[in-house]
Amino acid sequence: MGLKNMMNNYFYGKQGQADYTVESMPQNRRQLFGEVLKVRWGAMFGVNLLYMIIWIPAIIWSFLNAISLYRILMDTTGAYNSGDFYSLVFTWLLVMVPLTAITGPFNAGVTYVLRNWARDEHSFVLSDFKDALKANWKQSLAIAFIDGLMPLLVFTAWRFYGGMLEKSFIYVVPIGIVLLIGFLWALSSMLAMPMLITYELKLKDVIRNCLLMSIAKLPFALLIKLLTLAVPLLAWGLLSLIPSIEMYVLMITVLLYLLFLVAFNKLITVSYANWLCETYLNPKIDGARTDIGLRPKDWDDVQYLPEDDE
């Protein structure tokens, strides 16, 4: 029975256990995330690699620009100047807009799989990925386009208005507005794709709901964002303390992202999105559940029967 339950867990979550009972369900979302990660961590390697396929052009483009940027930063001959630096960054960000946009449908497919796993529900990876990609490709392209465009807009505004500060300090206001917009989108974008593949909403409603929920849970949203940035922040700290291990830190960080970390971070953000959607949106939808994957509060009185996605 142990081996059978382990295999059922892997493919179907706890709901696939032969001796599945309501008492065995997690009581809170922290326990739910732990249970899902314990069961699904091995399968997340495959999901991570699947998602990274569409990022190959962006990775190659970024690598080539990183080489050029390194040459500029390390130049001691005076062959380069600050204009070369800003031109390189602008060109990199400009080309990254379409390269990021094309990742949208893949993002929707992977998000659907991870959304189901975060609820401790089963998901047939390839077929569910393909179905979600087909069903959401238009809106997911738009969301990914905004993801790619936002860094370019922030960098351009910072560069332009920053140069104008020498004429008047008043230009700090548009710089602050642009930075605030970029900051809010960075938090809201964590919710956009999960909401897109879960509900039938217009794009403007997806963006509006994401912004409102992120603002309502601003400290928690910032905490989740920092959690997804924990590895690069740790890498930066290590490089600051021990510059001699630069190559090893970079290699380990790149391998983590290529093999596992992207899927892991998305599982964090999808779990966070599930919580917010079930808190703010599902109560307004007739018949939608607000405790998916969790032990019902009245489990002594009811028999838990999983329902289809709303």
C-alpha cells in the first residue's frame, strides 16, 4: 500500500491516495505548500525544463549582452563611455520585449499545471500544458508583453528624467511615478497568469484585480517577491563578501534556475495567487470554493468531495 500511495501521490496528489480521508488534509496553506512540495519536487524538474525551452532565445540574447557589458565595466583603456553602457542596456531591454512576449503561452501552460498542483489536485503535465496554452495564448501574450515592456519603460524614464534633474528637481516626481508603476506591476504580475488561466475575465479586469489585491496585501506581496529573489540576493551577498568565488556562484545560480528554481518560484507565486483569489474573488462566485486543498472547517459534519475547477 505504501508504494501504491506514493505513486498515486506523485500523479494525483493526496486526493489520489487509496486511504484518503478528510483528516489527512492540511489545515492551513503553509501545510498545503509543504505537502505539495514534498510530493511534486521531482516532477518540477521536468516542468522547469519544459518552460525554459521558450526562454532559450532570451537567454542567448542576454548572455551576449552580458559579455559586452562585462567588457565595458572592466575596460581601463577609455575605449568605452557611459553612453555605450546606456545604449547597450537599452538595446538589450528593447529586444527583450518580443522575446519575453513569446513566452506568454508557455507561461500559461506551466502555470495551469502548477496551479493544479498547488491545490493538491492531479495534472497530466503535457496534455494540461497544451490545453492551457491553446485556451489562453492571446491574453498570455499580452501579459508577457507588459512584463517585457515594463523594464524598458522604467529604464527609459529613469534615464530621461534623471538627466533632466540637473535642470530642475521637479523631475523627481515623474521618476517616482514611473518607479511606483514598475514596482506595483512587479508585484501584480505574480497574480496575473494564475488569474488568467483560472477565470474567464477580460484582460483589463485581470490587471485591475491583480493591482487591487496586491495593494490590499502589499506587505505580504513584497515578502513573496523577496522570497522568489532569495537566491540571487544570496548570490549577490556572497560575491560582495568573497569576490574570488564569482565563477562558482554564477554557475550554481544559473544551474539552479535552469533545472529547478523557476518552477519552484512559480509554485510559490501560484500558491500565493490561489490564496488571494479564494479570499477575494471566489466568495463572489456562486458555488466557488474558498478552501481548495485544505481540510474543510466543518469536516466532522460533511464528506469532502472534490469539485471541478470553477
